[in-house]
Amino acid sequence: MLAQESGEWSQSSALAKQLKLPDEEVASTWWQALQWAQEATTGV
């Protein structure tokens, strides 16, 4: 997630391959986590 967040796309892709995850799934999960964090901190 840190590689995805910091824009290190090649590192993110390499880590996803090691975990046998498609890049699209990593990106989607990162986006969901970002949305959850925003919802969790809204109004705090």
C-alpha cells in the first residue's frame, strides 16, 4: 500500500506479483481504503 500511495508503480506492481494479485485489485483495494479513511475521519 505504501508503494501505491507514494506513486512507486513499478514497486507496487512487483509486490503485487509476489503476492499473486492483479495490479487492478491492488489499486481498487487502495482506493477503498482511502475512501474508508476519509469516511472514518469526517467530522473528527
